[in-house]
Amino acid sequence: MRLINGLAYRCSNMLMNQLKENHEKRRVYYYGFIIVFGAILKGLIIFSVSFLLGVLLPTLFIVLMFGSVRMIIGGSHLDKYWRCIFTSMSFFILISLASKYSLNYWNSASIAVFVAVTFIIALSGILKWAPSDSPNRPITNEIEKKRFRTLSILYSFLWVILISCVLILNITGRLSDSSKIYIIAACFTFLLAIFAISPAGYKFFRFVSGKKAKVKL
């Protein structure tokens, strides 16, 4: 986006002059500022829309969880920033709304089954596709791949333990009924992260990017 690019250029140029660096350093600063300003803009948009729709807290939870799992398992990316903002915001808000307004249709047993199914699908996807690299973050070192795969597997087991504990606390009445929203949202978010590393996910995101859907199986 022009606004972000302009701000990043001015800030990187000012920092280069202050530190008396060369133009190569300015290029590094430029891309760093683009990431920072882009993250701020993306956060403000998601915050504003989720607040207006009354799903601010579930959406923030989804963003944090999705970001944490993506750091480990990787996944496909969009080429244009505005596409990234629109697509990620749409998924996050949709999960929040679905978790909130479907709450009355879930009982403890059905949520427990959903958690189990999510864990099985997530673990299977991780064992098959994780870690999934991208042009922005290529993973070519075999040691690094094994490390990220191990972390991904540990993340899935830690996830199911924590979610199960929250569900047990809810069933025993130690947590309010609204805590089920976060359990449901956590399941949908984990499934979204697995979708992003699957061949179908790469195909979908390439389609959104307007590119030919050619993916590696």
C-alpha cells in the first residue's frame, strides 16, 4: 500500500541519515518498517471491525493463537498486502461470529468430540505437511525442518491438553459458559492453520492471489 511504503521510506531514510549508514542498510530498514507499519494497520482494522461486531475478545484470541501456530508450522502467504488483510480478517471474524452465535447448539459432549477430531486432523496434517515453507520463509535445512516438525507435534499435544483442561473446568462449573466460545474458536483456528499448510490451502491462496493453482503434493 502506498501509505505504508511512503512512511517506511521516510522512516528508513531518516534512520539512515541519523546513523550515517549506507543505502544497503536503508533497504533493510525499509523492509523492517514495512512489516511494522503493516502489522499495525492490520491490527487496527481487525480490532475496529471485531469491536463493531461485538466479537473483539474472541478475535484477539484467534489472532494470537493463529500467529503462534503459524510461527511453527508455516503455511501459504498472499502476494498483496491488501489481500492478506482482507482474507485473514475475513477468516478471523468469521470464526469469531461462528463461535459466538453457534454456542447454544453445542453441549459439552459435542465440544469434546470436536476437540478430539480437531486434534486428530491437526496432528495428521502436521505429520504430513509441517513445516510448510513459503517464498518469504524458505526452510531448506533438514535439521531445521526436523526441529520445526518436533515443535509442531509438541504444540498440538500442548494444545489438546490446555483445551481439555478448559473444557473440564467449564463442565465442573469453575469457568463461565462463555468459555466454550474460546474452545470452539480454538478448534476452528487450528483447523484453519492446518488448511493453510495443505495442498488445498496453497491452491486456495494462489487462487486468491490470481495465480495459476499449481501446488506441490
